[in-house]
Amino acid sequence: MKEVTFLQKNKVKWERFDRALEGGQALKPDELSELFLHITDDLAYSKTYYPGTNTTAYLNMLAKKAHLLIYRNKQVKHNRMVTFWTKDYPLLVYSSRKEIGYSFMVFIAAVLIGVVSTLYDPGFERIIMGDAYINQTLENIKKGDPLAVYKSMNQAEMFLGISINNIYVSFLVFVFGVFTSIGSGLYLIKNGIMLGAFQTFIAGKGYLLDSIATIWIHGTLEIFAIIVAGAAGIILGNSIVFPGSFTRLESFKRGAMRGTKLVFGLIPVFVLAAFLEGFVTRYTSAPYVLRFSIILASVLFIVLYFILYPKHIYLKTINHGKYYN
């Protein structure tokens, strides 16, 4: 594209953004954010194809003005990790909400496939989970404790092993994004089908309520974190397939960095899920009220930290140009 064509195509958008930065035009937070993303994309394109031109200088000036507006008065914290999880990570979650939504829909669809297949295809659960696991579960049912598998290991060893495994799985789901979004999608489908198949199998034995009250003590956080990790994989895959105005390599670098941060922020969630599985889930005879209270608390945490709080931080950042405590 010739520079004059590039300028004519985007001039109105740039001027609108410039007026918004100067306060001459009111924009909604979403509109301002979207324009800022467009400006940074256009700047990267201009630097690549029109380096040293007035167009590049103008876009660079716009990007700097926007950066100063959004980040002025931002306090530098001594504890960078605290800032990451209280400010940076929620903003990242908010900007990734579409990918998280796609990942969630893929996972739910896979769960439904597992449910329907187990209902109408006898023996399907053995194909998915293996004869050894199904036979062990049937043996535990005969003994009157269908979920005794959660009591089979030492608590500390179980906590450590599950923590490592959960973190490994999350990064694996993410890394599969190098095979485009289909790679991470297939891993989500595999886990979703397994969940649907097991819940349907155990429900057929008359233990649906007990399995929900037990498995979802740790499963609520664990499954949601896998879904978010799947979203990180989708981000990585899309960065390869849809580079936009960036070179494919530059787009991949950005997608990899963004996805890595999204998965890294899940580590405390996976550790907490592992703690619950290692030290709490094993008490299968605990009152339903207690077990469902833990599940409800996990759901509330997800809603607050991954849905409501990110939007709150985003609106504060855009509206006031700084972070709020």
C-alpha cells in the first residue's frame, strides 16, 4: 500500500482520536480503547513500511499522547508481583474476554458431547477414561465409597503432585496454540469430553449429587483455569493466523507474550485447586452444606476476580488515565 493511500484511508480515524485526546470529543471508554489499539497497530505498520516519514512521526506522537493520558500519575510499586495480580493481570483478563468466552463455549460443547456419547454409546466412558480407572471406580462403588480415589495418596504428596500437574497441563494447553487455535481447541475438547463422560457414568450409578459435591470442590477452580489457559492458546494461535498489520513474526511474539502472562497469572488458582483436592476433597462424608459452600465460594471468586474486577480496573484506567487503589 502506498503511503498516500494509507494516510487517506486512516486520516479521519487519526484525527478523531487526536480530538478525543485533546478533550474536544467525548468518547465512551470502549471506543477510546479500540481507537488506541488501532493507532498502535497503524504505528507498527507505518514503522515497517514508511520509516522516517511524517506519517510515522505523527502516529508516534499520537501513541505517546495516549500513553501519557492513560498512564500518567501511575505509581511505581515496590512489590511488582502484587501490582501484576491486582492491576496488570485483571486488565489482561479483560482484554482477553472474547478468547475466554470462545474457550468456554468449546469446553461446554465438549462436555455435552461426553454426556450424550456416554448415554447412547455403552462403553464410551471406558474408551475415554480407560478400563483401569472405570474398574477402580466400580470397585469403590461396591465398597460404598465411589470417590475413594481422592483418599489414595498422602495429602502433602497429593497436593504437590497435583500442583505440578495442573501447571504443566495449563502450559500444555497454551503451547498447543502453536498449531493454531485448533491445537488448544482439541485439548479443551479432550478434557471436556472426559468430564462429561465421567459425570454421566457416575450419575448412572446413582451418585450424581455426591460426585458434584466432591469433585467440584477443587474442580470449579481447576476447570475454569484450564478454560483460561485454552484462551491463552487461542490468543497464540490467532497471532499466527491473523497477524493484522504486523509481520507474522512480530504478531507471534506479541501473542506469545500475552498468552504467557495469561497462563502465568493462573498459577495461584491452580495451587489453590490442588490444595483443595489434596486436603479437602478427600473428606467425601463431609456435610453437603460445607462442601457446596466451598464450591459457591470458588464460583464467587471467579465472578469477582475474572469478570467484575477486570472491568472495574479497565474503566478506572481509561476514564481517569491512572490506576486506582
